[in-house]
Amino acid sequence: MPMLELSDEQVIELVKQLSPTSKRKVIEELSKNAFTGGGELPSAPVEVEDFISLPCFGMWADHEAMDDSVAWVRKERARWQKRTSRQG
């Protein structure tokens, strides 16, 4: 099957025209393939050591808000929920 060359805007417009069921299928398929490059397995697995050696890893570890990280996440999620519920 030939590959289509579409811009991001064209893809968005096409998706907008889909039925809710079709949109859900597209989202599910994109979610499945988001980290694997279109369904193919990555050529090399990401090693934990590679990840934790990134300069940004742990940069919030000493921040006072991280004393209770679970509470912080709950608070942030509550804020996100309020923000999305106001739009309508």
C-alpha cells in the first residue's frame, strides 16, 4: 500500500471528520504505536542506566514538594481536573 504524505493539519482535519467510534479506534492505534515507531519494536531497548544518567533525572528529588510526592500528584491532578471541567 502506498504511503500518503499528509501534513499534521491535514491529518487533524481528517480525524475531525471521523465518527466517534472511528476516532476512538484511531486514538487506540496511535497509543499502541506511540513508543514503538509504528508497530515495530525499537532496535535497542532503553536501559535503566541510560535513563537515570540523564541530567534531568531526579532534579526534583530535593524539592520540598516532593517530601510527600503522592500528595503532590493528587493535588496536581485535582487542578488538572478543574481546568478541563471548566471548558465546555
